[in-house]
Amino acid sequence: MTAPIDSPYNSPHNSPHNSEGSDADAFEWVRTWGTSPQAPDNSVTLIEPFENATLRQVVRVSGGGRRIRIRISNEYGTAPLTVGAARVAIADSDGGVHGVHGVQEGSDQAVTFSGKLTTTVPTGAPILSDPIDLPTPALSRLTISLYLPERVDTCTCHGTFHALGWIIPGDATALASVPTNAAPLPAQALITAVEVLPDTPTKAIAVIGDSRVDGIGSTPGADRRWTDLLAERLSARGGQPLCVVNQGIGGNRMLADGIGTAALARFDRDILATPGLGHVVIAVGNDLVFSFAPHTEETAGFLAMFPGAPVTVDDIIAAHLQLAARARAHGAKAYAATIAPYGGTDMYSPEGDKAREQVNSWIRTSGAFDGILDFDAVWRDPADPTRIRSDLHMGDCLHGNDAGYEALAKSIDLSLFD
């Protein structure tokens, strides 16, 4: 039986990995990496059922610390999830695809749960590992391996093109590198957060958003989303450390489910429950796009994934105000990103673009936020403000490329987070 998530056992003061009186005890846990869990349905790349297999995944943390702990989710599972073994290590920057196949010598650590090497995660629940003594520098990559001895039919996951992961037969948690019989893992699976115990007071910036936050169009596995690049800028400037946690879901909306749970509904879980939360960025722009999209043969299949009544500009303004109020009620500052253009796509309509401009004008002038990220101003083409500059999108007139996301990250005033 596992300890409750908020058990004193999971406190740094009570963990068997903690040294009494350590100066790290003065600081609180902070989420340094995260991804929003999704149901394994047709809206994400499905992970086929598997058994007696190891999932090995690579994640890049934003801020560092001397201890870490890992959050595993069975929130969308249909049966208890048995973890037979788990290990974590610092990725070796010298080898493998994108430099993350191997691990740094001496960094490999067993992951325990309530002091045990195995655990069972109840259906519909997440679980936190015990604290692990693993000094983890900011912007380093971790390899996390989970051995699943029993059949997993429904795997809580995150539909993304950015995860590096593999499915390996048997218990391969102790392997130093990915073997040749490994199969690519098509989505982020089971791991939904990494938290650190930092050496100095640290806060987290949590970003709720859609595919432009999730970084569709950036180079897979290279950590080139604008949130990744923001973390790099914050790390380079020095001063108080800040973590950046990306909670984007491609196709996500504020007011209604579709691809992923609606932002208003998942906000408590994905944003407000973030340890060390200090800042919240709201960057969800799909509601108006889908509400005003032309119903044509080209859009019919896609729009069928997004049921619900059309929304208005007033609805979107009210949703922003709700999220900002809920963030501030938890002691966090609230920021909003303007909605970037989407002209040239099948979803474009003049009415939808007018509504987008009205929302953007309100975001810029209302005074409702602690700061603005004016992504519309960064991406729009001066020759046609309904479109993204051709050198900044991936070729679909909707999502950024590496240069586009870099432009967004560079446009952000870092003093907003002081």
C-alpha cells in the first residue's frame, strides 16, 4: 500500500533520503517540468497496449535542485497501474539521438515509493515518488525508466511531438543506453511532472495553453518551444531562479472539452496545484477559431472533434477574468498572451479574425493582468496582419517553427517575473 500523496513520508524532513538539518530544508518543492495528462483517445497518438515492458523517457528540467521527485499518473487508466521498478539518471549529453541516449556515470538512481521499489497506482489517481538525492543542474535532461510488468491497456499520456521515449521489452530500467530492440514511444506516457528541492528560493511560471504553447512545429526532441527558450533566458540572466512549466495541449479550448479537458476545467489540476507557483500565463486561443470557422468539406472532420455551442468575445473575456482571479486567489501573478494570426488556414474567417482582434485589444488595454505577452505583435505579417510572417511558421500558417518560437521567447520582458 502506498502512502498518501500528502503523507509526511513524502516531506523532505521525513524522507529516508534527507539529512537532518540540511540547509535545503528551508526551501519548498518546486515543479521544474510538467505536461498535462490526457485520456488515450483518438485526439492523441495512441499507445498500444503493452505488458512486461519498460518505458524510457527523456525530459528537460527548467530549474535545478539537489533533490527531485517524480509524479506518475494513472488518472485516465482503467485499471490499477503496477510499477515493478523505476530509475532516474542525468542524461549523457555526448551520445544518442539529440544527445540523450546514455546517462552520466554515477548519476543513476533507483526511484522508490514509500520506501519500496515497487508500487501500484490506483485507477484514476496520480502518485509522487519519494525524494531522490540527485543534484540536477538547471536545463539538464533526465532519463526516467518505468518497468510495467502487468498489461497496460489504457495509458495516461500527453499527445506531443516533443517527447523522446522508447518502449523496451522486459525490465530494462538498469540499462545505461537504449537497446536496438527498443520501439519509439509515440507520446509522453505516465510521467506528468518532475519537482525539485532547490538550493535557493525558487518560483514556477506555469503556462496553460494550446498547440502553440505545446510547440507544434518546433524540432521534435530539441526543446525549442517558446517555454523552453524562456527557461534558457531566465537561467542565463541569473538572479532569483525561476522554473517554467508547459501545460499546453494541442487543440485545447478554454470553455469546452475537445482535445483535452477545457482549460477552465483543468486549471486547478494543471496550474493551481503546481508546487512553488508564482506566475500564471494564459495562452489559449482556439475557442474563437473553432466557433467562427467555415463549415466546409475541408474543416468538417476536424470540427467534429470540437462539439459545443459557439462562443463570443464576451465569453472569452469572462474566461480570462476567471482564470486570472483564480490564479491570484492562490497568490500568483496572472499574465495573458494575445492570440496570434491564423489567416491562410482552412479555419480562417473574417468574422473570427475580427473577434480575435477584439479580444487582443481587450487584453492589451483592460489592465486585468500583471503583464502582457503580445505574441500577435511578434508574429503578424506587417503586409497582412491576418497572417503569420512566412519565416516564422512551420508552413501551415498556424504553428511556429523554431525561429517563430524563438521570436516569441525573445519578445518576453523578463522583468515581468521579478
